Amino acid sequence: MIRVLNLMLCMAVSASAAFAQSLENTAHARQIDQLALEQLKQIGQNRRPGIDDYAFCRRVYLDAIGRIPTIDELDSFIADQQPEKRARLVDKLLNSKGYSSHWHNYWADLLRVKYVGDKLHHPGNYSEWIKESLRGNKPYDQMAHELINASGELYKPGNGATGFYAREPMPLDHLANSVKTFLGLSIECAQCHDHPFDDWTQKDFYKLAAFSSKTHLRVDPTPTVEKKTYARDRKILKNKDFDEWIVYRESIRVKHAAIYGNGTGFMRLPHDYQYDDGEPFEAMEADVLFGDMPKVNHKLTKAELDALKNHHFGPEINARQSLADWMTSPDNPMFTKSIVNRMWHQVMGAELAGPLGALTQEEMGDHPALTQKLIEIMKALDYDLKAFLSVLFNSRTYQSKALALNADAPKYILDGPIVRRLSAEAIVDSFLSLKTETPDRYVATEFKWDGFTNFYEKSQKMGVKDFVSYSINGPGRGAFQKREERAAKRRNGATGPEHLWRVSSYGHVDGNHEVAMLMGKSDRDLIDGANKEPDIPQILFLMNGDLEHEITTQPKAFIHRKLDSVSDPAKRMEIIWKAILSRLPKESEKPLFSNDQDDLIWALLNSNEFKFVR
Amino acid sequence: MTGMSLPFLNAASAAAQAPKARSVINIFLSGGLSQYDSFNMEVDKAVIAKSRIIKSNADGVRVSHYFPTLAQQMDKLLVINSMKSNQGAHPAGIYKMMTSYNPRSSITHPELGAWINKRMTTERDSLPNFVSIGKGSAGTAGFFPGQWAALPVKNTSAGIDFVKRNAAVDEGKFKKRLGILDSLNGDFDQDYGTKDTRAYVDTYKGSLKFMNSKDIDAFDLEKENEHIVSLYDRQEFSRSCMLAGRLVERGVRFVKVELGGWDYHDDLYGRLPSNASKLDKGLSSLLTHLSQKGLLDSTLVVVSTEFGRKPGVNPNKGRDHHPDGFTCLMAGAGVKAGQIYGSTTKDGQSAADNVLDVTDFNATIAWSLGIDPAYEEMSASGRPFKLANKGEAREALFA
């Protein structure tokens, strides 16, 4: 009885906390709307019309979970007569499996999750870290801090944040990437020379690099461990058999590959430093680009270090953590400005404060008060991304007709979304909404093993004799990774048929998602590397591929089954329109009735309306 | 011989030398071709290991016995033995060879083919000017708009993916579909038309034009003349070379053909011969094909690889990577055919005379087409990049 009472009390407390939060969020949303209204008044423009339930449903499914609603989901929302149905849908979607699937694509693009053969960089653990963070709604500042300060073994389950450093182990490039990713600033030019446009000098760059100096990726065991444990057998195998030697080397790397070093607080200028204000190899003490300097516990002075030889950078003093503290602090104006800029851009389609990777400290965009308000909201929400998205989705601003930006369009003042193309993954996942009534069915809800994390776990119990035996008795160089991947797959259990997976379920071992690549999916060589442009191979696929065939003529396909039971042409058209465009046919479209079903489906799938957000 | 039209040149660009070539065929051997088992026999016997030296039909040019057919075509080829790269691993090595830049995560550079495509494409062209044949990654446009990336042809029998109407759809039905699509898009354009929606409408038009272009049959090897077909064997690489020849005949400026698998760290002499035979036969056939069609004078054929292999054979009977002194070939377009350019030291350890950096190699290819290698473009963030980085054209490669 007490337990039941306790449970009820807990539920009541969390319900009231949730209620309080949702009241607060509503207040935030109203503030955004108020600012938009003020701006519109100023330029004498009318507010945009709101969108009906059909348009809202399509929009929020796409923006919250990255796919269009199935026809059943749409019908169910339209039929819902209960109050606050839009707010309830927002809540439902943000707490559904689709959320982690959709936003994984976003973060994986930003963090460039990719297999890089040279450094044995298998991205599975990195990808799982993102998914776990999303599933648990980890606050964004915590995510960023973990990525910047990650250390230790690459393939240890749960330690996937190390993938960020491993992805770009050249320290100066990595620094430039981190600054672009989390602060929205482009400082990469300053790595080699004083920045041509901005204020950053090469010296500034090196001082910033000093926080994390000596941090490095090492894929092989440390020299001590190597000498004590592996060296003898490695030499034997090298002279015996190439395949066995490779398997020995690669399998040991899975166990030992790690990020080492927590930063010494000192960097040295490069050998070719060309300016008058410093000498080649001169020691630079850690300093931030702007704002308050975080605490750094130096054990040496600059003068003492300058007196030592060039390869000395001082002892490690955990300076990298200070860098992470500075970068992710609520007091760092660029940190919050960058994330609100990105989130607004994702949801509204337009930049808020400036280009995603090239902001400036001064620039607050076309509506500075709005930018400032959003920064305040993000801080008030303690960087809870779901809560922030909820605020945006619940605003009247979001729930208004999308503006087509053109020379003759009304002036755009960030008063709502703009017309833009869906991402490659959203297009592909939307095809899934047509093929099956449960498109999110196979989205994982817990950690998935891959060949490397699974082998890492096994290897904890493996001594050198086991590694030797593994190399000699194994299936050889080409097959050992495959074998470990198969073992991991078995461990994961049933994951469903691939043709019913969402794009985020494809891991490195599943190969490139060909259709998503055609649609412009990022190959993750660059931050924000996706493109939404048309090209001939993409259009040829859409026109002449088997898309509508897959969706309509496969007897098991969801839409096929829906249409099969219906004979009235008007009703059929309604089903096709609702399923693909998430709306009812207009009066003016009724003449299209007379066309064959598969022709209508083909045309809708190829239409701009399907590919774009309105 | 077809008349040569000058490529479209920006008035501001300098080095407007009359071009040597109209088109380039780049046979890319990914994995690292072993130069001491192919075309660089000018080293100590021990370096050549199990290869045997045979004479060719060009005085002073000797090749490995793994290339007997090419030995009879060396009068058309220029052997460059002094290639040098600063990259010794495959991804970075290939990137450097393709783009002339070291890979950096702040930007993706366009491949040489994309530069040439962008620089030379005119309104009149009915085929894209950058085509990539083979299973490797097609040529990236880097920071250029996607339209300059290579058109991929994964294999010669399939041709271009989806270029024909779906089998289930006849012409009438297809027309009907396009009609419905037009109507839907027209309607959507009223309220929601933007530059991007219009770009889609334009690209659909362009794709239809491409489908119906009479030049599409350029990709159909079934249409090639019997006497040309008889020059080639049935290997996929040979057929890819034939397709490349067909495409340059139709005016395509840059065709890349990839033949991979050269990365023999072990059992080199067990595994090299079959791959060598593919190159041996395919390249020979291509040179004859181009000759017979009168295209050799206007086509620069380039055989390249990302780096070479070591002078010493390792304990696993293979050779490891070696970027300091490796070999590439050129033919056609007035190169100094039947000769050797540059050398390595006799012990095969490094490039010696007339060292040619990868960036210079690429600069020379561009220069041969009449493009100034110092031609510059800006990335989206306003950073300037040159077509061949700091490379300079090596005019000495041409007669």
C-alpha cells in the first residue's frame, strides 16, 4: 500500500513538474511569437496565416522525427477531438523512437561519423554514443563537454565520445573542427597565417591549441605494454605469415586504440612562424579567444619551458578539461548562440544569427532581439534539446505557412519557416511511411554491438597467447573483421529486414545507403556536408527506378493493401493524397481522378510538394 | 581527324597556349603500381627481383615481361619514372593524386576531372564532361556544385543507372505521368515556388533531355563498330577502355577508368600477373582504337597510380608502399612518345632526375587541355584554391 502511495506521489510530483515545465515552455513560445509580431508591426506586414491540422501534422512529423506520418497516423491526428492536440502530438513525437533516429542523422553529419580505414576508425561505438545520448535526452552542454574532453579506449562500450577526436587526430585540424562545431566560428585559416578577414591571429590559434596539446590518438599498445607483452610474438609472426601478422596487429589495436593526453597548457609556435611577434618553437601559454580564461594549473612558467628543448611541452595538467569548460559554459556567448542558430535552422529552414559554421561574435542576425531571446530560453532550459524543440514547435511562429523566399516575396524577418527541401534521410524514411504502417518499428532502443565493441569486450580476457592463437587459428585477414561483425549481429538479436530499416539503422558494415546517397546524404568528409541539390543521377532514379513499384505493387506494401479494399476512385485518390502529401486533394485536382493509380503515385512521389517543406 | 575547338577560356586567365589535347582518358590504377615489376627497368637487377626485362618496340625502352602486349606499343607511350608524392597511405594518396591537395577536414577539394568539367563545359555539350567508369568512388566535385561531379558508370553492361524508362512503362504512359507531374508542380509553384523548386523542374527537364539525347548511345557498347570491338577482349577493364574511347570520340573531355587491386604487400608474383594482363591488353587495345579512329593526337591518355612500391621485396614476398620515385605513363596529344622521362637512383630508393611531383603532373594534364594550371576558384567560405595546388606544368613532357 505504501509503495502504491509512494508511486502515486512520485507520479503526481513528476506530473506537476512536467505540467510546470510545459506551462513554462508555453510562456517561452508566446515570447517568441510576441517578438515576431513586433517585428512584423514595425515593417507593416501582416502575420502569416496559420497552417491547418494536415499541414501541421506533416510538418511536425518531419521536423521532430524525420519522416512523414503514415496515413493511419495522419487520420488519427485529424480525428483527435481532445483539447491541446497539437501540443500532445509534439510531446508524443519528441518522446518516441523516431526522435533518436532522426536526430542521430543530424548529429552524425555534424560530428562526421564515418569509417576511416587508415586509423582503423570504426564508427559504430561513436554512433551508439550519439544514439544513447539522444535516447536519454542528455543535455547538449554535457554532450559537447564529453566530446571535447573524451579520453581512453575507442571501442569500450559507452566511451564512443572518443570517436570525435579519433575522427580527426591531427590536433590543429581537430581544434578548428571543434571550434566550428561548438562555437560556430571558422578559425581554420589562422592555423597557418593571421586570418585575412577576422581578428584571429596565428598566435591566437596556437594559444588555444595549448589547452589540448599532446592529446593524441594511439592505435597500438603503448611502448611499455608492447615491449612487455606483444613484441616478441609480433616479430615471430611478421617473419612467418603476412595474414597472421595483420590479424595480430589489428585485433590488438581494437583492444588498445585510445585517446591519450589531457593537455599540458603549452604549445610551441611552428617552425616556419613568419610574424615579428614570436619566434619559431617559442612556447605559447594557453589562452582563450575571448571571454574569461578558465583556471589552468600550470606547473611551469613560459620562461621555464622556453629554456627547454623544442620537443618539451610541459607536464600534463588536465588543461583540456579547462578548454571543454570554457567552450561549453553558459557564459560563453558563442556556445549558446551557435546551438540556437543550428536548432532554428533545422526547424525553420533559415539561419537565425548567421552561417552555421561562420558566425561572428558581434553578429546577431536579422532579428537580434529574437536571437537574444532564444539564447535565454536555451539557458533557462539547461540545454535540454527536446524541451527547446518543444518550445519552437508549440509557437505560432512555427505553426504558420512556410514562406517561399523570392525576390518578390514579402520581406523575411524570421517570422516562420521557409520552403526548403527535405534532407536525404527524411525523403528516404518517408518512402518507408508508405511501405509499412510501423516505420519506426526497427529503430533500436538500446545499445547495439558491432564487431569492434564486441571484440573489445572479448579481448579484456585475452592475454598474448590468446591473441597469437586467434591470429593463427582465425579466418585470415580479410575475414576476421567479418567474423566479428557476424558475432556482434548474433548478439544483437533480431533487427528486422533491411528494407524496413530507417536510414539511421544502417551502420558502417551495412554499406552505403545508395538511395540516400543519391538524394545528397552527407559522406561526412565535411561538417554539414549534405546537399539538397538535384542532379541527373538522382532524378533518373526517381523517374525510372522502382520506387512506386516497390511501394504499390508489392502485395505486402502498406499502401497497396489500403488501396486494394477501395473501389471508389474519389476515395482512392484521397488515400493516395493523404498517404504521400499528407493532405486531401483540392477541388482543382479532381480532374486527375481519371488517371491510373500507379501514374498518380509516380507523379506525387516525383513532385516538388513531396520533396519540399511547406 | 575532328577539328579542335578551343575550350572556353576566361579572358583573365593567362597561359593561353594552344591546347595539345581535346580530351583526357585517365586510367587510374588504385593500390600502388609496382614500378619495378612494370615499366621502370632502369635499376639494379636485384631491385627487379622476379620480373624479367624484355625489349619493347621503342629503342632504349624496356619493360617487365608481365606486359608483352604493351611492349609492342611503347612507341606510343612516354614512361615517367620520377614521380613523387608526399602521401604513403591509400586514402590520402588517392586524394592527393586526384585533387592535388592533402586531405584536410575543413574542405573537400574537387578532383581534376571536376575542375576540367567546370572549366570546359559549354551550352552546346549534350554529354557531361566528366565521366567515371568502374567500381571505385566516382569523381567528387568537392566544394563545386554537385553538377560538376563525375557521371558514374559502374559497369559497361549496365551503362548509366536508370537512363532508360522503367520496363513497365511505355512511352505513352510516361508522357501521361509527366503531364500529371507538370500540373502538380505548376500548382505548387504558385504559392511555394523558389529558386530550389525551379532548379528541380529544370533538372527534370535536363534529365529527360539526357534520356532522349542521341548521344546516350555513346554509353552503349553494342553500338560500336565491329572492327573496333574486335580489338578488345571481353574483360570488364578492356570494355571500360573501349567505352572511354567512345566517349572521347563524342567529345567528353575527361574520362576516368579505374582498375584497382595493385596493393600487393604479399605474394606479389602470385597475384600481379593476372592484373597486369588486364592492363596489358586493355591499354594496348585502347591505344590501337584511338589510333585507328584518328583520336590519338587529340587525346591525352594518362596512366596513373597514387604511389609505387618499394625496391626491396618483403618477407611476405610482396612490396610495400613507396611514394618517392614511382612510375606513370602518358600517351597521345604530342607527348614525347617512345621515351623515358626522369629516373630513380639505381637502387630504386628515390626519384633522381627530373623529379615530377603529383601536383606538377596534374598541372601538366590541365595545361595540355589549354587550361592555366594557376586557374583559381573560391570555396563557399571565400578561400582561394588552384586547379593543381602549387603544381607547374612540365612542358618538357611534350615534343
